[in-house]
Amino acid sequence: MHQNQGSSASLIELALIVVLIAIIVVSILLIIGDDLRLWIVNTLQGLLSGNR
């Protein structure tokens, strides 16, 4: 019985770690996503205006 309680606690800890990592990854993507989008837009505008 103690082993089952230990393994369920381990599963809960693992789930919390996975959720925390997922939140961090999504946050980083949201922050970098805006910068990346702006960089792509600026690059494309530079290329298009450079061809004229």
C-alpha cells in the first residue's frame, strides 16, 4: 500500500513538472513569437522595397 501511495505521488509530481515546463515553453514562444513575427515582417518589407 505504501508503494502505491509513493508511485501516485511520483505521478503527481511528474504531472506538475510537465505542466510547469509546458507553461514555460508556451510563455517563451509567445514572447519570442512577437519578435520573430516583427523580424519577418521587417525583412520582407526591406526585400520588397529593395527590389523597386
